[in-house]
Amino acid sequence: MANEDNLREFYLHWYNEINRTKSADVVAQFTAPDFVEHTPSLQGRGIETARQNIGDLLAAFPDFHVTVEDVMAEGDTVSGRIRIRGTHSGPFQGIPPTGASIDVVGLEWGRVLHDKWVEHWLLIDALSLMMQLGFSVGANQTEDDVSD
């Protein structure tokens, strides 16, 4: 099997395990000790960073579920287009639980060596997420005003 096929399988297995277990404990089996998270709001290093990030998502959205819509791999890099769904039942980045259902898309990519994430980047549709959580951009506001 080509390395690209292995990376695609790794990526699908990662989300299958997160979806199945709903536990941040699975992170250790998929993450290298020298892991680096590059996503601006999640930045950090090491397995504990990855575990904390997944744990925070699962605490905020206990029914968190990711559907992989596309996955591509080349060399040691894997990327995917994902759909994230869940119910906002716990605090999320300072926002108290709203009970709102979310359905947002994201693009992510990362480097994988020896079946472990070593680097990761994620971009999600943050404006859509915030609107689904009850925030809106008024007629006299711009997206820049909302981020202040």
C-alpha cells in the first residue's frame, strides 16, 4: 500500500476513534510527543496540547461528531474537508452553553510520521459557528467589529 493510502487510512481512523469513544484519551495513540498545533486559537506543543484541545471540544459539544467529506494525502501530509456537528452543552472558548446545534465545515492539514500527528492546522467557518451559537453581525457592524 502506498504511503498516501496509509495516510488516508490514518486520517479516517483518527476521526472514527474520536467519534466512537468521545474521549480525549485516544489522542495519545495518534500524536507524537513533539507534536505542534499551529491553529491560532489552539496553539501549543505536545500530546497534552492535543488532548486538551479535543477534551475542550468534547466538554463543550458532548455529542461532537466529525464527518470526513474529502481526504487527500501526499508525501507525509494529509488534508481533509470535514463537517463538525454537535450540541453546545458546555462552555466553549468563554461562551456559556447555549443548547444550540452546530453544523460547520472545516479544512485541515497536518504532517504525519510513523502513524502519529507531528503538526496540525485547522481552519473552520468561525463566522458560521458564532452565528449558530446566537451571535450575529448587525447591519451597521462589520466582521471586524465582531472580533473586537
